Amino acid sequence: MTASSVSLQPGQPDIHLPDSQSVIDAQARVSRNRTVQRVWLGLVLAAIFALVLVGGATRLTDSGLSITEWKPIHGVIPPLSEAEWQEELELYRQIPEYQLINKGMSLDEFKVIYWWEWAHRLLARGVGVLFAVPFVFFLVTGRVEKRLRWPLFGLLVLGGLQGAVGWWMVASGLVDRVDVSQYRLATHLTLACLIFAAIVWVMRGLAPHSSDPVPSLGVKRGAGVLCALILVQIYLGGLVAGLDAGLASSTWPLMNGAVVPAGLWELSPLWRNVFENELTVQFIHRLGGYLVFAAALWHMVASIQHGRSTTHCRRAILLFALVTIQALIGIVTIVTQVPLGWALAHQGWAVVVLGFAVAHWRGFYGAYPLQTEIRLRN
């Protein structure tokens, strides 16, 4: 790369700046790399979305404890013979879920729940490979910008941690319980969504952005608050799923005929009700939904007031529409007593809402600036 020098004061070093054509070529190269990396990250997001849906189906079909051993490598291969299937079924017969819930389950019935859990684990491994292999390639070939090396490496570490958390969750249901711990399930789901959100943040930073001014500092901060509220609401939804708390009340807007139903604080100490009382967990999840809806409505109104014609405002309106759809799906899921299709739609749409909310928040910061090399020479 050729460079032109600009002399400062006598005795000071020269600053060598790349010529205009070199800058143009370098920026074009970075732009191409960013396009390829956005496609890569988009594929990872699609895989994580599918993983969350299959994970939800695994939970709703009570399939999560069908594989009782953690085999990160060998577990890719399912049973291939009758003897291997019988071996897996025999392992399942040793745990409380079989002995207390599914005693006498046939091999064909076992295969149904086994395939859900196997598919979930296979997808999880696939996501790891889909992220790790291109990342290493981009890193080795110098295509990853310096500012993104550690964030992307951190995402790789989080992905590994997520695998460990998944087994930690499964292990909670293999000894003294007939299902997994709702605490661990909610942690597993929330960490998956946190990884999803972080990838959206990076991917959005690699994309071109509108030059529209930020409507106001309050609107910008409000977008971040909305992301946090949605993530908390997803955690609460994980508790609902872990406890089957969606069945605690199947009416709306009232719960069991009351605004505040009886039986919310029956457990002692009181804090246990927030995590272990099915009725209380659903009640808090409903309140969280109302809060997210109100926050999205406020954010949209504020965006219209301060920046009606901006891209930021249009995104805020769309975000409110997505939140409204999620609320309606949640209501239908409750009143229809949590059928598989509606429950999966509710979980999947929550991820869509989170992803768009993060992309919207990231839009207030603009794209990552293109770096121009400046070399100092004494």
C-alpha cells in the first residue's frame, strides 16, 4: 500500500496516510467481508431459531429426559440396531420419569420422545459447527475486524457454555424428579436468547444504516430498556414452561374469575411462589406481558412525537406491532390450554420480537465505522 506523509512541527514524527485509491480499495474489501459475515451470522441465527423451536417441542412433548447420557461426540449417532434401541430404553427405565409417569412404555412410544431429544442435541451441535468453523476461517485469513475478534470469540465461549447448561438442565431430572428443574430450563432458554440477541447486535453493526438523526436520548434509552424487559419476559416464560404453569389458569383477562386470583402466595417462604407456584408464575408472566406491551406503546408514541419521519420511528411502530401479535398469541395459547402448535408459536415469536428489538436498538448507534490504517514513523 502506498502512503503519503504529512509533516507536523519540526522534530515531530511524520504521519503516513494511505492515498485515496488505497483507502477506497481497503473499504471495498472490508465491505465485502462484512457482507459475507452477515450472511454467515444470518444462517447461525436461523439455526438457533430452529433450535429454540425444537427445544420447545422437546419440552412440551416431555421428551427431554429420553437420552440419559451426555455424549458430545458419540451421541451424534442414534441407535442403529434393535439391541441399541433396547439399551437406550433400558437406561430410560432407570430414571423416575419412566418409573412414575411412563412405566410400561413400549419401544415405539420411546422412539417418539427419543427422536425429539436427539434432534435437539444434533441441532445444538450443528449450531456450534456452523459458528465455529467459519469464525476460525475468517480469523485465520484476516477477515475479522479487530474490534470484533473478542466479541465473536466470546460468543463461541457462550455457545460452549450453553451446551454445558443444557446437560446441567437434563441432569436435574434424572435422579429425584420426573422433569427438569424450571430454574435450569429458564436459564437454558434465556442464555440461548441472549446469544441470539448478541449475534443480532453484531450482525446489525456490520450492515449499512440510515443516516436519520436519533429522535431523542430518551427514545434511544427506551429501546435498550425494551430489550431488557423482553429478555426478562422470556425468562419468565421459561419458568412457565418448566412448571407447565400455562395450565394453572385458562381464562383471560381474568384468572380463575378474578383480577388477582386466590392462591398466589401459598408456599413458604414467600419467594418460592415466584419460581415454584404455578399460578403465581403465570400471573407474573402475564404482568410482564402487560409491562412489555405498555413499554412498546410508550416507545412508539415517543418515537412519533420526536422523530415522526425517521427510520427509527418506523422501526418503533413495527416493534409495537410485533409485541401486539405476541400478546395475542399468548392469549390464544392460554385459553386453548397450551396446545403444541400455539405454544411453539408463542415461544418462536418471542425470539422474533427479541431479535427485532435488539436490531432496532442497535440502529440508534449506526454501523461499525470503517477503519483506515494510519502509520507513525519517527
